[in-house]
Amino acid sequence: MIRERTLLLGAVSALALGGSIVGAGAAVAQTSATTQTQDDTVEEVVVTGFRGAYASALATKRNSDQITDSISSDGLGRFPDLNVGEAIQRLPGIQINREADSRNATISLRGLPGSFARTTLNGSGFADPILSTSTNMGSTPLGAFNSDIFSGITIIKSPDASNVAGGLSGIIDLRIAPALSRNDGGFVKAAYEYNELGDQGSPSYTVGYSTHLTDDFAVFGTLAFKEENFRRDSISVNSWANRLGSIQVGNQGVPGTNPIYDALIAQYPGGVYYPSQMRQFVRQNRGDVFTGAAGFEWQATDEVRFGLTGFYTKRQLDQGTNHLLYIENGAGQNTNTALVATSAVTHFTSLGTPYVAADGRAYINSFSSENAQTFDSIRSEPVTQMVWAINPTVTFENDEWHATLEGTISRAEARSDQIELDIVQNAYRNLGSAGLNGITASVFTGGNDLSRFRINLNTPNATHIPAGGYTIPVAANSVTQVGAVMPGQLATVAGDRFGVTGTNGQALTELDAVQFDLTRTLNGSFLSSITGGLRFETTSFASSGSRNSAMGINMAGLTQGVSEVNPYVGDFFGGQAGGYTSNWRNVDVARTLAAILPVNTALRSATNPNGVTNQFLLDPATGVFLTTYGLVNNYWDPNYWNNNFTNSNDTFSAYGMAKFDTEVFGFRAQGNIGLRYEKLDTSIVALDCQGCSSVRATAAGAVNHFVTERTYGSSNDYWLPSAMAKIDLTDDLVLRAAYYRTYVRPQPRDNVPITSVLTPDPAVVNSPYTITIGATNLSPYTSDAYDLALEWYNRPGGVFAISLYQKDVEGYIGPIVDPTRLCPSNGLINGVDFGLGPLTISGTNCLTASGVQVQASGSTNQDPITVRGAELAVQQNLDFLPGWLSHFGGAANFTYIDIEGTTGAGVPITLPSVSRKNLNLIGYYETDRYGIRLTYNWRGDYDLAAGNSFVGDARTVKSRSQLDASASYNLTDRITISADAFNLTDATRSEYQGDPMLPRRMDYDGRTYQLTVRATF
């Protein structure tokens, strides 16, 4: 099959490339060619292009049989927005997701998360650089593309039978205009972006050119390069699920002997919960984006045309880092036993007044403590997103027939290599002879506003690293942290620690396709044409990963000298949250790695105490090898063996569609009726690590684990009908109706079939069981969609429109919420006994008989849901007004979404990252010399997916508004200078859990400014 596919794609490419050679020869032989002049090119651009861009987009909408919205570049090689995602969020029904810290610019479309949409290039699919499994990250990262290469972007909200399947919420079609349709000439652009947060800037450059070498042969090319240098600052409460125990408060005695605890329980019988971990952190992004597009077209004869379009983009944030400070106050979990010799818990010296939240529980949001634990965590997280695609085409067209043969060859890479280095100051044993660790803290979460948070942290050790360094190597069942001897304890008892961990992941995607379309034009009939087509597409998603460990590192290199002051303590949160602590340390990642490497891979012994244990002897067949960073892979960590698999899909498609153009009761009616058939064969080959667990890792003797593979397969086929109608009620009033059925295959990393259990790490306080439930039987999800739209084109450049839609979705993939699967009373996960024993539910926690928390998660096909929405839009060009008022124009749109359905547990459904309400307001003023545009976006609150919890722990993101501005001035007919400002409102992004008084996270990006100079030639 692979050989046949390669031959077929090669034939298409050879035809197109062969045509280019002949066409180039013709260009050389041609002595004269009539092409448009450069002056003509300039005259077709409306100065700053706002008015022209909106008019072009409106024409696309008016002429389409389908329900669409679009944006176009302003003819000068620019979208006046920060990235593609920011630009298309101006359209009705689109919401940009800001959860990612790296401006990935994924979107939600028509009430559904981004993974429900499909992104195409000129109507053809391409390989997506997707790595993450989270719902709002499992879609095309539009931030990986430089928008300068695109001629426009069309959102197809009602796909027909001729469109590639997979756009359940719609299709985001990135448009690159073919060579023959372009005007001769070129442009250059230079820009500088300035980010207020951190006082950081970065340049960008673009050059593009297109020319007709003859009347029949044209080429084009665009290259764009942009440096990226920006950051995001955040504050978070990592969990509100920890319940105070008597061992933490008052005299730390058991209930009945502890007056302070007894008084709390008397007033709040359900217990009192507290924010056990506060975090402040900075995500710094540094790197670049290189994007290019090129192509040619040759009209070989009046009927035959050859073409090729390709693009390449690579976004490489090779200096992405996260700097985090945790202040941990544990171990609570309703521990009411007496202190014993091994107890090492935080003691609360004062507590704020409890607040009874909407869930009926009592919470405190302020306290003081001693014997607290701190983490200074530094994570180097370089990210790569790369994709390229080549689309060769051969077209035959005459008055009656139109045939196209198109190939697609596309490759993508998504890579994230994380090295995490943690300076850990642990709580000391409460009854130890050396006393407590001397760390005191006071915390206030800020009520309903995290920007008012306050942390006071006092540590006796300024470097946070013990003077004697670390002398206790990792154990085989706890491989992330080396230790320093706890004062007053035996030489084997660790106190402070240094952690080395992190997950490395890579996904390589291949997509090859060939498609043939044939259209017969009909005259003298109510049918205007009949179209049919065949498509074969094969995709492969190869996921690989590893997990860094501290096994065998050179502990002698970890001295106090590696600790340094965190570089962001001077301007954290841009001064908008003054309560942060500056007692925050950092390590230089490259220098620290040099100090702890190379690892000692010899067997541990009395004479080699820092070697590897017997189960960690290097052998790839057992999952033990050196990672990207030269560290020993932790073979029993599910982050390793759950992320190594290949997901392959072969898709055969066939469709037929009839277009009609007739009169119905005196009204002109246009549209199409079609049927598409798709057959999908899926094969998954997954790595399975037999005997890989932290419990078995301590066994002496021979190696007791090995790596094998499991293969899973499935086959599905679908009949996908569609019908579209556009009725001209008057010359200006258009009624549209549409129906279509489609399906979406699961994201590859949602479809990992292996169930994994990570046992508690004995070196980490309150370490839980972490369970990933294998998805052995996920199926693609389907939808029947209904659309109705009314559009009044009241004047040139103007429209009033209303769209109503309903999508009946079956089997969409979401998190498991059924408590009988996440916390089964018999302890069997997916029917398998992992040794957990009986499990019980306590509040938001799933607990073993010994009180250890169990955090289980997984994906499953959900019960049917219905998504309904309404979109209101208006666009007006006010050139009918007198004088200077004629230069005004603008647009506005409002979207309302309603979701109906329940989870498997009977809880009303909420889809993650989807706001029920969204508003865009756009106004501009444009003359022959200059133009100004203001854009305002408001997005209502929305939910995020629950984490490792079966009853909640789900978060809500507060509503957010943002004002952007653009101004452009035409210095000459060929040179334009423009300025853009983003987030003038200095908006933040805020999350809370169930009640605004339980804040979870706040992100601050600050304002961004951009100055651009463009010239045409």
C-alpha cells in the first residue's frame, strides 16, 4: 500500500513539476508578455486596507453556497493582529484560548473546543504539529504560523460533501492565492514588537514577490522571519482539596485534646479546607518563527493547468523556561493521629476566619505557619512546532468539464523537552532533636482577586541549599530527588532535597493524500453541475517520550554556588501584584547540568554508592536508556511508557454532489445536495512496559521488567449526507439553510490504550497514586448539524446577518467523570487489580484504606449532547455620509451558545474552553493617507476540564475584555508605516474553583506594541 501511495503521489508531483520545467522554458522563449504594472498593483490597494479587507471578506461570504465568514489580508502582506488566532477571533462564533503560556493561539469554534474543527490549506488537509492531549491544546496551534504568507482565511461553518471530513464545528481554511491570480510585484516589511512585561522586544522581517514570466506562467514566494521574546507571569493556588488535620493545628494533639481543632470542628463539622500550595511563577519564551510559502502555475493550454503550492513553518522557542516558587503546607488530609517520631508536618500558628463557599464547605484563605516546605523549581522547556506541505495539482477545464488531480505531501513535528530542577526545603520531623526547619510563612490568597495575594516567606538558609550539599542518592522507587541528611537524624534520613525530573515528548506526523475531483457543468437544467470525487489519505502519528531522573547524577556538583537570585524578582507581575515574595531562588540550567553530568551508570555498590541500582542498568530493551539530556530514563513512570506509540490511519473517501440553480416560487435558489462516504482503518502500536512499577523497582537480583508492544486495530465507515441552499429573497436579502453530517477521529494521545498506575513517591509529602486509565475502545464522534441564516446586504460593503445553528453530537471524547470508574469501591481499575485495595470517596478525594489519595483520569466517549447557537453580525461602510464622516466604518458581532446534555454521572455537561457569550466591536476611520482601527473583544466566563477528580476540581475562567488598536499612515504610494497596540486594557486571565472566593490562577501578559514599515515594489 505504501509503495502504491508513493507511486501515485509521485505521478501527481511529476506532472506538476514537469509542467514547471516546460513552462519555464516557455518563459525564456517568450519575447514579450503582457503583465500588470507595478502601478496597477498599488492602485488596487486601499491605503491602509481596513475597508478593502472587510469588503473582500464580505464578497467571499456573499458568493458562497455555504455559510462562511472570512478575513483577508489588506493587500500589503499583513493581518493587523498579533497572530492568526488573534485575527480570526474577530469573526462570529470564534473564541481564542489563552490557557497556553506560549501564545499557541488555539481556538474554539461555534461552541465546541478546537479539536472539533479541522484546519486545511486551500481546502486540503495537512499534518498538524500537535503534541498535547488537553482539549484546548489538541488542535492546530495557529501561533506557529506567520500570517504574512496567507492571502486570507475562510471559516466554513457548513461543510458540504466536497470538503474533507473532520470539521464537526467547522473548517478553518488557510488560503494561499495561486500564482496566476496574483498581481506582479512584491513587498518588504520590517517590524519591531515591544512587550511591556519584562521590557522585552523582538524584530520581524518579511519579503514577498510574485511575477508572470509569461502570460501563462507565474511564480510567487514569501519568506517571513520573526523573533519571539515575551513572557507570562502567574499566581496560583494549586489545590483547595486539603483538609486540616488536628496534627497541624493548636497543640497538634488528637481530637479531644486539641482545643483549637476541637473548636473548629464544633463550628464546621465537615472540616476546614485550606490552600495547601501557593505558587508564583514566570514563563519566559524566547525563540523565533520562520515561515515561507512558494508556488507556480502554468496554463499549458487553454484547458490544462499545472500548479504547485507549498509552505513551511517552524516555530522554535528554544529558550523557553518556567521559574516557579511553591510554598507547601502539609500534610493535612484530615490526619488526626498523634505526632510520632517520624512526623514531619507544617504547624499552623494562626488561621483566618473560615469562609463557607457555594459547595457548603468551610475554607480559610489566610494563615501563618512554621516548618513549611518550599520548592524553587526551574524548568527548561524548549518547544518546536514544525510543519510543511506540498500540494501539486493538475487541472483540466473546458466549457463542460472541470477535473482536478491533487496530491498532498505533508510532515509535522511537535517537540517539548523538559528538564526540571528543584531546590526543595522539606519540613523536618516535629519531634526531632534538631527542632523544626526554621521556615515560617504567612499566606493570603487575596479573596476573590489573586492580584491581592500576599506571601511572606522567611528561610534561615538564604541559598535554600544546605551547606553540606546532598549526600543521599535516589532510591529505586523514588528517583527524582537526591537528599541531604536531616539534622539530628540518621545519615540515611533525608531532609532537604534536590530534584531532577521532567518529561520529554515528540510527535512526528505524516500525511499523504491524493484526490481526484470531476465536475460536469449542465446547461438548460435546474441542475447547474454534478461533481464527484475520490480521495485516499494516510496519516501516521508517531509519539515518543522519556522521563528524566536523578539516578546516578554527580551529587558533588550540587553546591550552594549553583543557587542564585531569581532574575524576575524585580518586576514580577509588572508591579500589578505587590504581595509576592522575593525570597525566590534560581539555578542556571546549563551550568547545573554540566555539574551533575555525566551520570554514573555503573552498578551501585559499597565502593560505588552513587551508581545505578540493579533495575536501572542501561538496556533499551528494559526501558532504561539515557534521555535527551543525558539522564537515566525512569522506566516505571507512565510519562515514559504511556507516550510511546504509533497511531496510523488509512482513509478512503468518495463523494457525489449536485449543484442547483433554479427558481422556487419566483425566488432564485442555489445550493447543493451531496453524499460522502468515508472508510477509516486505524492501527495503534503501543509500548507496554511489563513489570514496570516503583514497587518492583526495589527488587534485588535479576532485572524483572521488559518492554514489549501491543497492537490494537479498528475499522469504521460513515455515510455523510449534506444539503445547502441559498435563496435570494430580493437582490439584497439572502436566506441560507444547511444540513451536514460529519465525524471527528480521536486525538492520537487520547487514544493510548495502556492503563498505568504511578505509586506514591516516598520522598514527596502527600504523594498520591496517579492513574491513567487506558482508552481501549474510543470511537470517532459524529454530529448532525443544522444551520439557518438570514443576510441583508443593505448597501455595498454592508451587511446585517443572523445565523442560528444546532449540532447534535454523539460520542464526543471527554474526561471520565463516573466515580465508579475513577474510584471503584473494589479498587479494580478497568477491571485490573493494581494492588490499591478498597477505595472510598471522601469529599473531593478518592482514598485508599490507609488514607493515601488516588488521582485517576482518562478519556471516554460521552453521552449525546446538543449545542445550539445564535450569531448576530453587522458590517457597515459609512461612505454615504457627507464629508469626513464618510471615512468611518465598522463591524460588530455577538455570539450566544447553549449546551444541553449530561455526563455519564448525570451532571449537566459543560464543554471546556467555550464561553456562552462573546462580543466583538470594530471601528475604523480611513482616508487616502491614513487609517485607524479599534477592536474590542469581550468573552464571557467558561469552564476548564476537570483534572484528576471525579466530582469537580473543575475551574471556571472569568470573563475577560481586551481593546486593541491599529494605525497606518501612507508615507508615499509605496511606503506605509503602521503601529499596533494589543491589550490596551491590560487585562488578566483569572480562574476560580466553584466560588470566586476560591481562586485558582491568574495570568498576566501585559501590553504589547508593534511598529511596522512596509514597502511595495
